[in-house]
Amino acid sequence: MHKHSRRLLRGIGLVCALALGVSACGSDDGDSSRKAVSQEDIRAALEKGGTITVWAWEPTLEQVAADFEKKHPGVEVDLVNAGTNADQYTALQNAISAKKGVPDVAQIEYYAMGQYALTKQLTDLKGFGADKLSDTFSPGPWNGVKAGGDGVYALPMDSGPMALFYNKKVFDEHGIEVPTTWAEYLDAARELRKADPKAYITADTGDAGFATSMLWQAGSRPYTVNGTEVRIDFSDQGAKTFTDTWQQLIDEKLLAPVTSWTDDWYKGLGDGTIATLAMGAWMPANLASGVKDAAGDWRVAPLPQWTAGAAASAENGGSALALPELGGDEALAYAFVEYANAGEGVRTRLANGAFPATTADLESKEFQETAFSYFGGQQANKVFAESAANVADDWSYLPYQVYANSIFNDTVGQAYVSDTTLAEGLESWQEASVEYGTEQGFTVEK
């Protein structure tokens, strides 16, 4: 292995330790060989049967696993929710470090894919024939599982083109128009607080995923990555566009001080005190399962624009199913991943509110005309599909984005709890990310 690569991989191990709270990352310091598993091998594994462990938090996989077991009676799928995103990554890294308890399949978001791929902790699925599925998936998610290289480190499970989820009941009650621009969104936030001092337009205590998606939509491109050469710069006009508006929401205390995915957050979504979510198209299943009592109250609208009449969108979240290198029966594990993300499981997931990464489904009439009872019968997929078509495809994440996101609240997050401005917070985030990347062996410019 090249000397620089060795240094980099050791460094990323340290990234893992600091970002994920473990004592060591346990990454393989040698090149992993590309495994060759044929369709015949996969059929033989299914006939032989066995048990695979799948770590995932995506709710529609429960029915997929049950259907897969029914189709292959000798196979058992042990579906484990080891936490959502960073919590699961901590658990996964702990298992990899200990070389014990590593799942056969793991859900990994696109923003984190590069870090795992770079440290050789995921199986390259090209040896399974996964590269032949490139036309099956839309370009954004497919680029996500390639992690900036030649390998295929997972199969896309979903994508997250953004939309505005809003509580129609609350908007109607106070006679507030659904905003089409972020300037109108700011006005709607003021109107809502004036009409009901207990209600907020949305909740935000500082979230790296949300902030990067908003920067993406605003045209900012803070990260440039070319192998181990990285540039980080939050000084462009797109970043200023975002911070100028969002700073007003913070200064005027128009954002609920409630952290996403907490019990209080779900409660606010249910009782109308949190009136909107600017989020990825994977959200419907989470609303249906986590905010059941508000069924019929919510609707979906296009994401507000920074310029009236524009049609810019961005991805928010989205994830794939990968095979950790230290997992077990890879042929059986890949059979499940292919079934769930490129086979019959896709239909099951869509029927339960998931948003596809498969091109044929995105373009199908059946998908776009699906009526969501949760949204009062709205054909919400039309909004999501249009958003997906308007996502700029030139966004890059850092190859150590998991670490960068872990220090977001220590830098940008201070804007929500102190006199630090969002712009100053982004500058601090930039400096800290540059410093850390340099320490890990990347060549980082700013």
C-alpha cells in the first residue's frame, strides 16, 4: 500500500474513534480483495438457508424481511434497530473494532458512505455483479454508493429529495398561506407565532444534515473532493443566502427549541406546535408511524425557493444497504440486499410509504398517482418526483463527513444558544474541519 494511503487510513481510524466514541477503529490496513460471488452461489446460499443479521432503522424493512423469509423458508432475517444514523454508526464501529457482533447487512446513509469505503470496512459489491445495476437507480443515490471511487459499496435503498411537509389544519386555522419562497416562510413563521404563541413554524436546534441540505439548495458548494485532496469553503454566495434568512428565524425566536427525533419533537408534530418540516421524501413512513394521531392533518408542498419562480431542490438523507467486510454469509446477505433494494422488496417498501431510488418507480404513473391517506389522499409522490428531478448533482460530502457532522453543534450549533451568528459558526466549522482533515493526512485547502 502507498505510504500516504497507510497514513490516511490510520488517520481515518482516529476519525472513527473521535467521531464515534470508541477507543479504536479497527480498520483493515491492507487492501481488501474484491470477492467474486456468482448468481449460482447466491441461489445455492438461499437453498441452503441460514440466518443473517440486518442492522437498520428504516421501518418498511420489517415487512420486507417477513416477505423474504416467506419466499425462502430456510432463511431467517434478524432485523435489529441498533439506533438511528450516528447511534448505529457508533454501535457498528464498536463491533468492527471488537471484530465481534458485526452485522451481515448494515444501513448506511450516503453522507457516511465515503468514510466506511475509504477504511475498507465495506465489501465491494462489484464482485457480486452489482455494477450491472447502475441503470436501475437514479444518478444521485448511485453516486452515493460509489463513494467517489470505482467500487460499489452498497445498493441504494431510498433517496431524499426535499419537500415541505406542513400541517394544513394549523395553516387553515390561522389563515396562513403555504410559503413558496423562504422569504414567505419567514413571514409565515411570524404570523404563526403572533396567532399562537405556543406554535412554531418548525423546530431546529442545529442539525448538520439539514444545514448541508439547505446549503445545497441555496447553491453553496463548500466541499470539493478529489481523492485525498479536499477544499472546504463556506464563504460563497449560497452560504450567505442561507444564513441571512435562517439567522432571522433564530434572532426572532421563531424556531422551536426542540431537537428532531425526540419524544417532544413527535409530540409537537402531533399537536400542531411544530407546523412544518423541510425534509427528505423518505419522511411519510416516519410520520405515519410516529405521529399517527395527526393523520389527515398534514400535506406536502414543493420546497420553498430562495428566488421566486425557481425550482431548485436538494437531497436530505437517503441511505443504502451495505455488507460490512467482517459480516458473515455474504452470498445470503447480498441476496437479501438485492431483494430489498432492486427486487420485489421495493414494491413492499413503496406500499408502506418509502421513497424509491429506482428510476423505473420514480417515473411510473402508478407511483406518482399513489394517494396517501395520511396526507388526506394527496398524490404526494408527484411533489417528491418533481423535487428529485430538480436536485443539482454536483454536491460533494467530505470523506470524513461523519466526523465533521459530529462537531457541528460545537461550531455552527452555537448560533442557536449564544451570540455567535450562523455565518461565524460556519467559519468555525470550516476551520475545525480543515484542521482535522489535515491531521488525518488529507491535503486540505480553504
